[in-house]
Amino acid sequence: MRMKAAVCRKPNAPVTIEEVELAPPKEKELLVKTMFTGFCHSDYSLIAGAAPFALPTVPGHEAAGIVVDVGPGVTSVREGDHVVTSWQVSCGKCKMCVSGRTYLCRTYMSHFIAGTLTDGTSRLKDSKGEVLWHQSFVSGFAEYMVVPEDAAIKISKDLPLDQACLLGCCVPTGFGAVYNTAQVKPGDSVAIWGIGGVGLNTVQGASLRGANPIIAVDLEGNREAMAREFGATHFINSSREDPVLKVQELTEGGADFVFEVTGDPGAIRQVYWALGVGGKHIQIGIAPVQEMVPLQVTYTPAQHRDMIGSLYGDINARHHVPMLANMVRSGKYISLSKLITKKFELEEINDVCNAMASRQIIGRWVCAFD
């Protein structure tokens, strides 16, 4: 089938809107009509050339839509079901999967990086017949998606799909980092560097865990109101004051947990010094591949500081995404409609990239398809 899609052909160059060819689903795959796709910082990193994804590609990984067709062997969804896409696709057999860490599946990570689906091939071609690669098994900035069955998680039809798409990445990444990676306990002090979509969900996860204080840190002061609405007890505008000294002051020496969400090397250094004795630095943000972060590690052993990577909130998507969806529907999780601050059309994606680069985006901007 022919459809309209965004195509990233070169790093740090404008995305083009093209008519592309999408092949039908194969075994254990399905065809989804895209309804909404969130614009994540990872999408910006791909387009800006800071993340090592295969090019040319159709970007987008945080999507929700309606199942149109299923390939042979698909049993978990059927035509008409509403689904959230997840870039966590696991083989169930490798060392990581059998140990319960499906988010670190080694078998399919090679396909993830190469831009293929699980059989090592792509379903996408441009108008000249040349192969286009998938981003993260999804490629959500397109009118339709062919995804592996594991990448499509059925949700209740009473959850609006514009909110549901956020369950594909920013909600579980932030929430899971608090609950799974850090295992924050009531009364723990928490600071979060970077209050975008993932950062706001990290704030809310800390609030739901009973952390105190919860300190939001960002270069943009206009993000304070939303940070407080999601549960922050304090906000630091790091363009106006030293966040390290302020966090140390508010936590009497340093926070128990500090979450770095931006991937910025300068922020990573600040996070290290904002840790208290026995503190844990949870690294969510992905730094550009060429960047190095110098740290003075003299005090790391004596003060027992840890640096821990968190990928996708260490979630099991097939378990945690429906759980989070039910929390949203029941009102136990703040309405995700508050996280969506703008909807845009596919043709506006380059403007959205520019807004991300200049830190103009508050909350989450979502691409709406007809």
C-alpha cells in the first residue's frame, strides 16, 4: 500500500514528507492505522544525527492506533483493536530475557539498531523502490505501521488514543525508572534533571512513591508550573542558579536519587555532585555518541555513589503498559491530557524539531493523523 510518511535521509537535515510503499504484514506481524504519535527527544536525536540509527528511516516510536490487518500466527490482537506501540520486542530465549530483563534482549537489539523488523528485513520502500528502515520496530510518523506482534499492546477503547500513545515511551520510561530501576521508597529525596515528557513522568512516579522532597531542575523557568502539577515540591531554574548547591541545601547534603533525563554531559556532571552519601544516579538520557563526561571519582568509593543506566524504565512492556493504562483510566495517574500541550500535523515535523532544539516544547507535542 502507498501512504504518506516522514523520511529522515541525512543526519542534521530537514525531514522530507514522501509517498512511500508499505508491504503487508508477514507472520506474527500486524498492520496498524496510526492515529497519534508523540515527538520524543529520541526522535530529535535521530534527526539531528546524535543517535546511531540506520538511515534513511521513517522515524517515530511512541504511537497508538487501530489494528487494520494481522498476519499469520497473530493471537493477541485482532482487526479493530486499539493498540499502543512499544519498541521493546524480545525473543524470550536469550540470557537477558530468561532472567526477566526483556528490555535488554540481545537477540533483537541488533535488529533494533539495523532498522529492520524481527526477520531482518524492512517493509518500507520509497517511491524509487529503495529500502527505508524502521525506527525502533515502529516508524510512527507515517499513516500506517507494520509492527511485530510484540510491539503492539492492546488497550481498552475507552482510553483516548492521543493519551495512549504516550504509554509507548515517555510514561513507562519515567515511571519505570522510579519504580523499577531506582526502587524509590517513601521519604527518599529525589531530584530530576530535565523536565520534558519523560522528566515529568519521573516526577510523577516519585510523587506516587511518596518521595520528599522532589526537586525538578530545568534550564527553562516556564516548565515550573507543570512540574509542580505533576508532583514536584521544588523547582530550580538552572539557568539562573547553581542547581548542585541548591539540591545540596534542600536535601541536607545531597539527594538519595538523582535522575538525569537530558543526556547532556554538563547535566550529568552536575548530577554526580548533587548526590548524597550512598546516593544513586539514574541515567535515563542518552548522550550523543561523540560526547565524553569527565568526572572526579575520588569520592565514589568512600561515599558509595552509584551510577545506574535505565532503559525504558526497566519495564516489561506487555505487563506494565496495560497496568499504566488502567492507572490512567482509574484516575490513579494524572490525566495524560495534561501532558499533551500541542497537536501538530505530519507536515509540521521540521518545525517541531526546531522547537525541540530551542527548548520551546513544554510537556509533549503529538502528531495527529486523520
